[in-house]
Amino acid sequence: MTVQILKATIAHARGIARVYVDAWRATYAGLLPARALTGMSHDRQTVEWAHQIRHKGLHCPILVAFDDRAGVVGMTSFGKSRIEDRPASAPFLAGNPDFGSGEIFTLYVHPDHQDRGIGRRLMGAAFAGLRERGLSKAYVWVLDSNPARYFYERMGGRYIADRDEELWGVPVSQAAYGWPDLVAAQSRLGLVRQSRIG
Ligand SMILES: CC(C)(COP(=O)(O)OP(=O)(O)OC[C@H]1O[C@@H](n2cnc3c(N)ncnc32)[C@H](O)[C@@H]1OP(=O)(O)O)[C@@H](O)C(=O)NCCC(=O)NCCS
């Protein structure tokens, strides 16, 4: 099985939607209100991701991990920090100039394909994509209670802040992990991999 990291095209929209919905349901059951998960559908997410690819791809690139047999098995999107649609980030960015500028918006690996190094590859590709856009540092928000926060620690992220945001009518605690130097972060990802092989 060969997994390639590719720039998302419209042809990937359904595969992205499958990864997104299945990963949300597997990860967030018990952490987010049930209606947020039961209200999701592969069809609606396909339309949403097709829209994102068509209209936002330039400013918010989307990459997929594409398995030659299983199709899309992971995805990530990233770009310049979004403050306008997430005002809860504004005080965080003002207080953390070392981390603001680039943001990982989404990173999901399908539950059937986790723990195969795909998340690490997507992270490395997102860091490279951010650097191509002139962004030298980055952060990601993760649910406080999501075990994925330890993945970000493994990827060299530094725990830098918390915020509470109202989502689906309930307060949701989130933690931010940051990388103040994406060049160093990328080389660290390579070193971790080498030490694993060795
Ligand atoms: C978090 C996620 C992206 C990681 O992707 P993955 O492909 O499973 O991870 P990888 O196989 O690339 O793991 C890379 C390293 O991180 C470690 N790791 C992965 N998940 C981890 C976790 N939850 N806690 C601690 N370490 C973790 C792996 O053991 C591996 O370690 P190594 O360097 O010793 O090899 C994936 O599990 C996922 O999509 N989870 C559900 C959705 C989610 O929560 N996304 C984040 C939203 S903010």
C-alpha cells in the first residue's frame, strides 16, 4: 500500500467527507454534544468540502493522504490564522506573538488508518505549505479532552494556551499547541522518524 500526500481536488471531496465525518464520530463521542455528531452526513460534508476546495483552496489549502487502494485516508487544511471567524482566538494571538501567523485548521486520519505515520506526514506537509506561504510559525487548537493533544506534543508542539468557546450552545475547553519555528519543527519531525527506524 502506498500513501501519497496530494493537493486536494474536487475528485477528493467525497473521500475527505468520509474521513472527516468518521473521525469526528470516533473521536468526539462523549466530548461534544450528540447532536453535533448525529447531525453530520457524508453527503452534506461532500458538498461543504467541494465548496472549500473550489473557493477557498488558494488561501486555505487542503491536502489529502491518498492510499492507492483505500482512496483518501487523511486530510489537513491550514493557512493564515483566522481571527475574523473565531474571535475567541484574538486575545490568544495578542498574547502569543511568537506563535501567531499560521494555523492548522483541520487534521484528520480515518480511524481505520491511524497509527501508520500518516498524521506525521500530513503535519510535515502542512508545515511545508505554511512556509511556502511565508508563514514561519503556527499553532493548532485541540479539544482539551481529546487524546490527540498528545500527538501534537509528540510532533514537538508546545502547550501554550487554553480558551473556552461556546459551540453548539455549550462551553467547550480547548488547548493550543504551537511551533515558534517551522524550520526547526520540520527537521524535528524528520529526526523523530529516523530514531524510530533506527
Ligand atoms: C491525531 C491523529 C491526526 C494522528 O494521526 P496518526 O496517523 O494516527 O499518527 P501517526 O501514526 O503519524 O503518529 C505519529 C507519532 O505520534 C504518536 N501518536 C499518535 N497519536 C497519539 C496520541 N493520541 N497520543 C500520543 N501519541 C500519539 C504515534 O505513536 C507516533 O509516535 P512515534 O513518533 O513514536 O512513531 C489521528 O489519530 C486522528 O485523526 N485522530 C482523530 C482526529 C483528531 O483528533 N484530530 C485532531 C483534531 S485537532
